[in-house]
Amino acid sequence: MSATSAASLSFNLHAWSAWASDLTTPEAWQHWAHTGERQAQQQEPAVAAMPAMLRRRAQKLGRMALETLYAQPAPADFPLVVASRYGEILRSTALLQELAETGAVSPQSFSMSVHNAIGGLYTIATQQQTPVSALAAGTQTTLGGLIEAAMQLADGAPGVRLLLCDEPLPDLYERYGETATPAFAYLLTLTPGAQLRLHHQPGNGQDAAPLDLLRFLLTDAPTLSLGQTGWCISRALAL
């Protein structure tokens, strides 16, 4: 991913919601952002607002993501961008193993393993004709999701919802991952404005993990380096 030094995209953070098994309330996430502490109690996402027939199609990561989507309704003309490095990797791995062993997989399971399945399931359940984009960009997935959402705003969208979610790799692939992070999902509703600025500056930073971005947004940090290509996100007062 490359950019010129003049590249800049601005937007506001209108709302956010997040869910992890040990962080299920805004207060818990705020506490985590400032202290790094997680709760001992584990919970499962209920997704009570979704019809049971559709809800049971989603596995744990999908339900976490759906929980954040239902917690933050938005008009149908707010596009949804889903950024996930691996998607529902546990489901995908199980399907590959089943295919190797039997030569066949369940069509429904396969349909729910594609990268845009979570967004598609949500729009079906809510009967919204919302545009959905899904992307994976390796260690730059956070940056890629932000750029996609910000560019849709710049192109005239009245608002964009950016969903970031991932879960730990299964044992089979664990050695290929950089850091094991507990499963999480969070949703950012972005609107036109100048509260935050995505910009490019000389220098090489470390690719930001999705939770690095959420921590930045929930604290008063002035700037976050997003990647090795020099992209940063800054608050207006930090510019």
C-alpha cells in the first residue's frame, strides 16, 4: 500500500461499539483502553435481536461482530466495511479439513465461510440494502479498512460503518501468526468532518493491530502510527 506525502482523509467518529468475551460493556472497554486490564468473567454474545434461524448460522466471531452491529443501528445508506485479517478462520479450517477427509463440504457452511458473510447475514436479517465491502490486508488490515471507509466518505457517503474483527488462529496455523489476540469485534461509525485525520508522513512505523486503533480512539493519544508505509491517524488538535 503506497501513498504520496500529500494524501489526507478526514472524518469524525460518530459512535462506536465493541465486544469480546471478557469485555462486554463500554465501561469495560474504556477501562481496558487506559489500563490494559481485562475481566475474569467470560460471556457469550447473545445477539438476541437477530432471528434465531439466522443467528445460529454464525459462529462465535460472527456473533461478536453481529452484537456490535445491532448495538449501533444506522441508516441503510451508510455502507458497511468489514476488515478482518482471517475472518472466521476456525470455520474455514474445519471446512478445509472436512474437504480433505471426505471430498465434500456443507453448502451452508461454505456460504458462511466467505469473507463478506457476516455483513451479508446482517443485511439479510435487517432487510437493509446496505452496500457491504469486505477486505483482508495481512498486517495492514487495520489501515486498509480505515482507508476504504474514509475514501467512501470522501466519495460522498453520508456515513460509513467500519467493522473490525478477528479471532486467534487454530493450532494448525498458530506458528504462522505474529501475536495471539483474544477474539474481538468492534464497530466504528464514521461521518464527514475533521475530528480525525488519516495522513501520510515520512518514516516507517509498525503496522497497527486493530486493537491499537480502538485504544487510540478511546484515549487522548494525539497520534497513532498505522503502518510501515508511513500512514498515521491524528486528532485535529495534534496536527
